[in-house]
Amino acid sequence: MKNSVKVAVLGGAGRTGNYVINQLLEKGFSVKALVRNPDKFTIQNSRLEIIKGDAVDEKIIQLLLEDCQAVLSTVGQRPGEPMVASQSVKNVLKAMKELNIERYILLAGINIDTPFDKKGPKTITATDWMKSNFPEIQEDRQKAYNLLMQSDSNWTQVRVPFIEFTDNSSEIEVNLEDCLGDKIGAIDIAKFMVREMIESNYGRKSPFISAI
């Protein structure tokens, strides 16, 4: 994928999303970012366009994805608000189909289960903890994965452990069956997502990534 394309970003105002936007801009891509409160958004660049709105709004997602060739999402669940994961995925997949966009990279936790997993004890414990303490969020995230599987889009769901918000990059481990590390830096998440958008090494798969 050439850097002349325009990339839609959901969750760009979040801490990890900031890293993703900066990485895209650093690589020469143009970006359309969905932001709920543009007045509080600090990244400025001539190749960055801000769309005000929410990921659960179907019409806003349609507007966001217009003229884009790929979609990156770091959307997270906000406390006390309606579930966002499955609805945002549903909106994105619908707009992608209508606008003929193929590539979709989104961020998720290690608690998501897939038929291809062989989770070890640590990952199972983390998954069970999420299911016990945040069942509604867990169910919504799992529903989002099921929507991806039912689609014919070229998506990659990147599953990560505890995120460290640091500019220090580390070597990472990528595994399709289990999360082999306890943490990962936000900069490395951003680098992996952008690289995966370009190279598509894990199309229609849900790799775990973690720092070595």
C-alpha cells in the first residue's frame, strides 16, 4: 500500500490513537481522524483532517471513510457509556462495503477468544478475569470479532496485553495462538498496525503482539 492513500482512524483522540496518527503522518500518509471533541485535540498537520463525531454513528462513519483506502481503529470502551465495539465494527464494515475499501486494522485485548487460540495459563487467567468482572464489555468485544469473521473484508484484529505509553520501542513477539508477553508499548502497537496495513501479513487473523 502506497503512502499516497488516505487512512481513516477511529479512536484517534485516545492515547494509543495519538501514536497511530503520528506514525501514519510520519510515514507520509494522509489521515482522516474521528474525534469527539476537536477542541481538545492537539495534533496538527496539513495531511490531517478532523471529523467530529462518534464511532457508533453510522452516518458519521460513512463520512469518515469517504475517499479513504484503509481504516485503523483503536476505539475503546468509555466508562458508563453504551457499548461501542460491535456497533463501530458493524458501521465500519457496512461503509467499507459501500465504498469498496478493503483494509481494516483494529485493536483489541487478549481476552478475545478465537477458534485458533491455544492460550496459556496467564492469558486464560486474564481472559477469565475480564469475563467475570466486565461481562458486558467482553460480550460486546466478542460480538465484534464474530462480525469480522462473518464479513468478507480483509481485516486484522491486533490483540495486546497491558499497554505502556512510552516512546521507547522494543522488539516484539507476534503469535497467532497465545500472548507470550505481559506488556507492549503504544509506539510498537502503532508501528505494527501501520506495517500490517501496508503488508497484510495477517489478513483475516487476530495476532497477539507483545514486547519480548
